[in-house]
Amino acid sequence: MNTKTQHVWNGLLAALIGLPFAALFYLGESIANLPFLPADFMNWIIPFVPGDLITFGINTMVDIIIALGLGREDVVAKLFESLMASAIFVGILGIGGTFVGRVLSLKLSAKLPNLSIGLVIGVLIAIPLAIISNDQLTGDNPFYDGPSLSIRTLWILGVIALWGMITQIILQTANQTAEATSRNEDTQKQSTEIENISEARSQKVTAINRRKFLVQVGGTSAVLTIIGAGLGELLRENETIVAADQVDFSFLNFPNANARVIPAPGTRPEYTPIDNHYRIDINSANPPSIDGEAWRLTLKGLIENPTTYSLQQLQEDFTPLNQYVTISCISNRIGGSLIGTTGWTGVSMQDILREVRPLPEATHIKITSADGFWEYVDLDLVREDQRIMLCYAWNEELLRVKHGFPLRIYIPDRYGMKQPKWITELEFVDSWGRGYWVERGWSAEAIVQTTSVIDTVAVEAAYEQNGQTLIPIGGIAYAGARGISKVEVRIDEGEWQTAELRQPLSPLTWVIWRYDWPMQSGEHTFEVRCYDGEGTLQIEETRPNKPNGATGIHSFSTTI
Ligand SMILES: Nc1nc2c(c(=O)[nH]1)N[C@H]1C(S)=C(S)[C@@H](COP(=O)(O)O)O[C@H]1N2
Ligand SMILES: [Mo]
């Protein structure tokens, strides 16, 4: 083997050996909240990657998830991201493995203590990774709630050093096999006339040995990886989908409990159980974990009264504001699952303004989050809209970690990207700036588009009326805080028919619509469009989610 092949071969083996170590990091996070190092490293790289490339990556990923019907877009996307992070990590170990091989080939190993080469190279790789991991976890999160720095560092150093030593053992074994075969080759070369044949044969032997070895290492590695990752998956808080009709929300006393229009069977639940609520954030894998006791909201900048609030103060010193809210991701496709409706509780920002008293020159608030995310909100908007709130509870329980514990903001009519979770700081400033996603090419205002979706053509719920068979068709329409004034359905490009609107949970939520269609058998295409509360027809043209949010008419075809 020439040296170049040797390097590739060493790198490949080291990477293979690295796979179960990626899984081990995943398991460590599941069991003990130890860092999932591959994710920390990927999160560190992401800001250096051009925004368009990231959007392209995410869009492609979501396309694949939808096309293959792999499951909930956000959950599967996180899984993909973890896999991608693991691949990058294993790649680093592969490169590290070539160094182990290089040092081994210097024949130093005889003079050095056993396994010291693998150990030292492992530690050398681990040190910068441990620094990056710590920066990712605690750099923007002064209230980090997890294992101490020394435990995390030991874990990272220990795991990667172990990888280094195992890699050394395996590379040594691999090289011995190769050497033994080539010595064999040499003897044969001298002693026989059928040189060519024997050379060919011994090359074949080397190849077979190498392949056999690779299969052995690969097989062991695969088994360990599956066990580690599987256990990790089992032991972590799983994103399950609950049957919405089995969750008891009666404590919420829905204001539209007596609404006349009943959703067509198969329409998505009007109120989204938290377990089913989509989650989007800039972290691959886990969101920042914040110690709720230690956490303080800092208010600073151009205000008369800079201060901090604890979670308890926000809950007790201010009148709680309860609002039913629909939030949507700007990346949501027409008909996608990145939209949900829940009951939000918090403190109106206007109450906060009264306490901190912005100076006349203050024009915006810069919101900073524990995950490194940030956004700006216009102070005039806050002064005009009492509904803008700092929210600490969904469903009358404290926010879940995924959804922004302990504090997130609600801004009506805007996509999720304008509404930071895990807030740590509000700084009053005298100029606007671009937020995290605005910097990456998304809309600066991110006002939600008016959209409507067909959730169901409920053939199984067909019923007779005046000698006609009617089939309930239904879905949602959403236009942020503008509300919905009208929804229309058409079948096979016929006339637009007006649907019935169910009284919504609040003026801030989606509206459930229903149209009972006089059935005709055959193949049909159903389309829906809507008008916002001001009577403006939605954009019918199909436009992609970037930069302003997806638009277009949702359609659904089926044979009846
Ligand atoms: N700190 C922080 N806040 C954030 C984000 C984030 O990545 N970090 N993502 C935003 C986006 S893009 C959306 S769509 C919503 C999603 O909120 P949810 O995960 O609770 O549904 O959170 C927003 N707030
Ligand atoms: Mo989003």
C-alpha cells in the first residue's frame, strides 16, 4: 500500500471506530445532560455557513421529509441534524486517525508507553472541542443548568481519549496484518518462478484480509452505534404525538365552546396539545437549559430604571395577561405542520414599560436569548399594542424547555422568527438592527401571510340532507392578528363557494372553516382561499417561504 492509501485507510478505520463514540455522546446527553458534542460543534460552525446555504439545506431536508412521509417536519429535521452533526464529528475523528497512523508509522511506538499515541492525539482533538462545547452551552446562557464545566470537560476528554487508544490498537493490528502479508509476499517473490501469479495471489490475500478486518471493525462499530443511539433515543424525553381528543383541556374553558360551526371530522385540533406543537430553533439537538431559580431578566440601556426581574416577580408583581395565540414559522409550507395554537400567559410589555420608563431617545428593544438568538422590536409597536407580552406559561403551566423556558415574547401578526424564546435581556436602544434570521436574508418585518389549508375531505362523514349527500370539507385559515373574514372553496375550478367560519378561540388564532359539499363521485380537486379580517384576498400566487413566508392556494385531490 502506498502512503496515501494508507492515510485514507487509517482515516476510514478511525472514523468507523468513532461512530459509537458519537452515539455515546448522544447517550450521555440523554442520561445525564452531558454535552452532545457533535451538536455543539455543528452549532458552532453554523454561523459561518452562508444563510442561503442553510435555508437550502433546511428546505431540501423538509422536502425529503414530506416527500417520503417520514413524520413531523420539525422532529425528523432535528434527527437529521443530529445525524449530520455526528457525521461531521466522525469526520474529524477520521482526520485525527490519520495522525495516529502517521505517528505509528514513525515506529516510535516501541519506545513510548503503551497507547500513549492514541491518548495524546485524542486529548489534543478533545481540548478545542471541549472549549467550543463550553462556549456553545454557556457563552450566551449565564444561567446554564447542567453538569459543571469540570465534569463536562472530563467527559469530553475521557471519551475522545478512549477513542484515540482504541484507534491506536486497531491501527496497530491492521498494520501488523498488512506487514505480515507483505513479508510473505517478499519470500514468495524470491523463491519462485511463477512470480506474477503468486504476487497477484498475495495481493488478493492482503485485500481479503483488509476487507475482512474492515468488515469486523465496521460490524462491531455498527452494533455498538445502534445500541448507543437506540438507548439514547429511548431514554430521552420523546417528542410523541398525542391523540388530541384524549387530552383534557376543560380547565381552559374555551371561549368558543358553544360555537355553532362544528369542525369537519379530520380537521386538525383547534387547540394544539403542547406535545404536538411544532418546535423550531437554531440549535441542532437540544435547546438551552436554563436554571429557572437563577435566571433573571435584565432590562438595560436607554431607560430611567434599569432593573432585573426573576420569574417569580414576573408572575406575581404584574397582572397576568391570557391570550389564545396561533404562532407559525415563516418556513411553514402551505399545509405544513409548523403552526400551532395554544393559550399563552404573560405580562404585557406596556406594564414593563411603565416600570422601566424608556428615555425619549429609545426607539427599539434588542431582545437577547440564551441560545445566541436575538431580535429587535419597535418601541412604537409596543406602545400601540397592549397584546405584545413577555410570556412565561402555555396552557397555564410554565413554558417547556423546548418552547422557551422561562420567558419568550409574543408579538401579534409576526412569524415566529421575530419572537425570541429563552430571553435573558431586553436592551433599549436608539436604532433598529437586523435580527438573527433577518441577517440571513429573511423578511425584516415578517408579517404573517394570509393563508388557508384544506385539512380534510371527510368522505366517511357523508350525510343525507334533502335527498342530497353532503361531504364535510374543512381546515384552517390564518392571517395573524388581522383575523379571517371569509373562506371560499372551489371544486374542479368551478365557482368559488363560501365556507362557514367557526368562531375562533380569539382574534389572534386561526379560524376553522367548513364547507358541506354536495357530493359527486369521481375524481375531484378541491381548492381553498381566504380573505383577512380587513377583506383583503390572500395572495393566490405560489411563492416560496423565503423571504416573506409561503403563499398560494392549497389544493387537495381525491377520488370519491
Ligand atoms: N431564542 C430563540 N427564539 C426563537 C427561535 C430560536 O431559534 N431561538 N426560533 C424562532 C422561530 S424561527 C420560531 S418559528 C419560533 C418557534 O417557537 P416554538 O418552537 O415554540 O413553536 O420560535 C422563535 N424563537
Ligand atoms: Mo420559524
